[in-house]
Amino acid sequence: MKKYIAYYRVSTQRQSLGLQAQQANVSNFIQSSMDNILISEYSEKESGKSNNRIELNKALSECKQQGATLIIAKLDRLSRNISFAFELKQSGIEFLALDLPQFNTLTLAVFMGLAQQERELISTRTKAALKVKKEQGYKLGRPNASFTNEQINNASIRRKEIADNNNNTKRAKLMIAALIKSTKNKSEIARQLNENGFRTAKDKLFNAKAIDRIVKRYSLY
């Protein structure tokens, strides 16, 4: 038997219909299997930008006590800041977002592993690049330095490698691959990524063109 504790959030007093829709989605999921059981429900009216929420904290506390999974109708009902979801992973609490079932505790583990790997790779590559430059006699930061065509070409290749290995790009690629199974609308995919705290390699908001570029580059169809 799988135990669940539901959490609902609306931003204003006027969004009662939004609350009812969330409750209906959770109810449909619970009834979809005889093994599902809904233990408790928590709801509150709070901005998604705030991570200090009384009812959510109560739900998380009961999840720990009951060994239950936190279930939410939409990922942005939990938090618009994706780093908050990562904190949930570290707390050991499993959660399920009904609108993005692929984005669960296991997926978070993959993202966190990629983030750690990226930090280590950046450090290693930076040290190696500086060492090579010093051995070649370059003075870093020299304003009048001149570069050969080969150096310029290598720099271009290097920038592409950095973009491909960027932690933001890696995480976004996984999320886009999950979302594109349910919608091909790139503007909608960009909206969902932006609402959940994802950013491009240059730390910008996503748009349809950026989504299309990643889809084509990594053949995500």
C-alpha cells in the first residue's frame, strides 16, 4: 500500500477554483489504484516565491512520521524555486507532481549528480587551461594579446563544449525531454521551465527559440 499526503496551494483568496482543481486531480490519482491511500490533506494561500509555509511544513513533518509521499497536483504549487525541491530530496521525503510524473525523487538525484559533476569538471578544466597558458608564456589578462585563427577556432569549440556541459543546460535537457512527451508546444515548455526556476546556460529565461535549439541539438524528439 502506498501512502500519500496531499499539499495544495493557491496564491490569492480568489483562486478557490484552482484549489478545487488540485483536489480533483489528486483524488483521481488516488482512486486510480487500490494500493493508493490518502492519509491527510494540507492547503494554504501563499505566494510560490515563499518557501516558509506553515501548512507545507506540517505536511512534510507528517510525511516523515508516516513514511508517506508528498503528492501535489502541479510542481509550481510546491514552489517556483526549483532549489526548494532539491532541499526536499536531501530531507529524504519522496514527492510526486501529477503534472510532471517524470520529475520525481529519482530525477532529482540525477540532477544533483550532474550538478556535482559539473562543479568538479569546471574546476578541473579551469586549472588545466590556466596551466597550459602559463606554460605557453601567456600572461593572463593581457589587454593587447593577439590570437591566431587556430586559437580563435579552438576557443569557439571550447565555448560550445562549455555550453553543452553547463549544469543549467544538462538539467533543462532532462526536463525538456520529459515535457516533450506530453506537449510539442515550445512556448509552453519554456513557460514551465521558467516557472520552476530553470535557466539557460547564460542564466537567462527560456523562450521557444531556446527550447527549439536544445531539442534539435540533442535530438529530443
